[in-house]
Amino acid sequence: MSGYQNKKRKQDFQQPQQQERADDEVDTSRPSAVFTPTGGRQHTLTIALPGSVIANAQSHDLKTMMAAQVARACAVFQVDEVVVFNDGQSQNGARSRKSFEGDGYTGYSDPDDFLYHVLSYLETPPHLRKTLFPMHPNLRTAGAMPSLDMPHHLRANEWCQYREGVTMGADAAYQDPYNNKRSKGGKGNSVSTLVDCGLPVKTRIPVEVPPGSRVTVKFGSADEPQMDGYTPLDAEAVSPDTPREETGYYWGYSTRMASSLSAVFTECPYDGGYDISFGTSERGITLASLFNASERSSEVPPVPTQWRHMVIVFGGVAGLEVALKADKNLTSKGVTEAKDVFDYWVNLVPQQGSRTIRTEEAVWLGLMGLRTVVQDRQEAR
């Protein structure tokens, strides 16, 4: 009898708690962070690293995961451009052309090309990859890579005024599958192009673009339109920088290859080049001394808050000093110390416990350590 009473008493004690949880309607579903733009952004963030770091990985899986870690860091910290440069340690060196268009595996023969290929693939929205990236040995374990899930990696049921798509061909005449009528493409009689943007219906832009081209489109309204399942939505083709400059969306990163350390700067795609640069080395000054005026040397200027294009350069296994020695353009001009190439020469982890810091780790550390510079610039706009 006493056992029955104890059991009953235990049940009575639990009922108020269960009732309280029901009243509060506790949401136990997994929360998800949604990127919210806060206004147009003109400044950009670039990182540069040598492709030779891939050569240091002993297997294809390790090479792929190294590239994926770099891509994840870029996505988290809103990197706008990634430069893969040749530091003289890769077997064949960097090439300006997109050699991954062939069918050969480049993880060993051309590490710069391999890193460029995988980074480009990961940045591309999933619904475009099958069209833009044919099957290739470099991507044979692509399914195991972590998702970047950036703002432009939109699902079919998500709406945004901007979207990435791939062109399907000229829309000279569009046929309604329900009533079999044909209508002129685009506005009036002008030639237009159909674009697959991953939506339930196709998108139509009033310009002619070759099939299989990646384009950024902007719809006329930020509000989601009614879609009948077959009539294309009208949009305009814009620059990939437009979502960032107009609204402040983080719209992924562009990827380019540089033949040397100096080419990172001389081939900069931005007008005026990079106006603030950081080189990373265990022989640099600490970030604490850089940001603390009382600890900063008089030879080191304070970090400005008004800049347009910032670049952080990471070295390979042998450091940026080796990249300098392999750069004939810099050595011919009498540059003998790598720190002279940059505005700031910083040590990301003073008194490191490990003998070496891997480049993919340095990317995370560098972007986190210099996050203050980016945030100060954002607040100063």
C-alpha cells in the first residue's frame, strides 16, 4: 500500500511541471541563424594563401578537407575574395587558366589548381553545381564536404530579391505546357534568356547570355511574387557585387589564382588595389600590441578605420619568407624581408604550444583575430 502511495505522490508531483511546460509552449526545435543585411557595404575582405599547403596533405581526403576548412572559415567571416598564389613550393606552380576543365586529377601535380577548383566548387550554390562543374576526379569526395550554407545558397522555397542562376538559352518563344500557346520572349520583341535559379519556375532576363553561364539576377521587388508553375519571372542581370553594395548581403567569395606573392597585389581586381594588408608570421608583432596604443611601437601606425579593401596573406609550411625568395619581381626590386611587403606583420598566436600552425588553422585564427578591424570598419561606414 505504501509503495502505491509513493508512486501516486511521485506522479502528482510531476503533473504541475508538465502543465507549466505546456503553458509556456517551449520550442525545442533547433534554431537557425538567418543572415540579415544591415545596409549596403562597399568595403571588402580578401584572404590569400599558397596552394602548396595542399601538397603537404598526404591523401586526397586530407587535401579535400583542408580546402573545405578554408572555405568554411571564409563563409563564417564573410570573406569576399580568396586568392590562391604560388609560393614556389608547388610542383608545377600556379596557372592563370582554369585547368580543372580537363579530366586529370591535380591534387599532386598542381596543388594550386586543386585548391582553386575545390574552393570554387564549394562557393557555388548547390543547385548550380551539376551544370557548372562536370564530374571530375578532384571532386570525387565532394559529397563529404561540409556545407557552407551562405545567404546565396537558397532553397527552392526561400525567397530573396537576388539569386544566383545558370542560363539555359535564348527565350525566343516560351510555350505554356497547359494550353499549348506560345508567346514572345522577354519584354516586347527583344531577345531574352531563361535562367534556372532553383525556383519552381524559370527566370527571364532581357539580355542574351550564352547557355551554361552563371549569372546574378535581381527581381523587381523584395516581396515574393505569385508563381503559377510555368510563367517565367522577369528579372535583370546584375554584377555579383550588387547584393553586397546595394543591400549588404554577404554573397559568397570570388576565387582567383596568382602566379606569385606580388601578383596577389598587382592583379587585384578592385580599383586602387588593397589599401590595408596584413602578413602573418610567428616573427610578427602580437595582435594585442597592434590594437593597444600603449603597447604598440612608434614604428607601427595605428590601424585605420576607413579602408576599402583589406587583404590578409597566409604563408605555407615554410612561411611567407620562402614566397618572397621565389618572387623574382620583388627580389629584383631589392625587397629582402617579407614584412616589408605588408602594412602590418602580425603574429596570430604568441607562444604557441605546437611547433607549427597549419595554414587552415591560421585562416581561422587570423580572421577571428582581425575581426575587430572589420567590425570597426563596418561601424565607421
